[in-house]
Amino acid sequence: MTGVTFSLIMAGVLLNAIAQLLLKASVSEVGSIGLTIDSAWPITHRLISEPWLWLGLCCYGVSVIVWILALSRVDVSIAYPMLSIGYVVNAFMAWWLLGESLGYGKLAGIGIIIIGVIVLARS
């Protein structure tokens, strides 16, 4: 895997992880979303007025373009598992920015993911 290919994969992964955090920020502002017909319009109206939602969706859009560029250079069997790096990024960013817990179980899982990505990248 070349440096450009790895950079594209990592850019796609990071954009996807950032998009998740931004979407979480948008729904944190709105609160718990009920799944009723009566709440559909008010919730939709609140969500579409959230700048974090739009920024998150833009990150997703750019990540798709970057991901297509990456897939044009590497097998999907290599690229797709690299998305698991997003779990690592999201866990630490959610802990740091959102105050979510990061216990021993999560840290062990993150370690396993990192080992798996290293093995995959060297194959």
C-alpha cells in the first residue's frame, strides 16, 4: 500500500469518525428523538436547524468521495477493514469531547482493533 493510498484511507476514516461525532452533537442539542408521527415534524424542524447536522452530513459526503478515490487504488478486502480505525478514533474523541466512558473493556477492544489493523496493513 502506498503512502497516498494509506492517506486516502485514513482521511476517509477520519472524516467518517468526525461525521459521527458531529451527528451526535446535533442530536445532543435536540435530545431524545421519539418515533411517533406527532413528533416527526417538530423533531425534523429542530434537526435541520442544527449546524452540527449539516457539518456532519458534509463530512460524510466528502468521506464518500475520498473513499472512492481510495478504493480505486486498493482492494476492498484491505480498505474496508481499515474503517475499524474509526472505532478507535471515535472512542477517544467521544471520551474527550463528550465525556463518554472509556473503561477497561473498551480499551482492550481498541487494542485488539489496533493489532488487527497492523496485521492487515502488513499483509
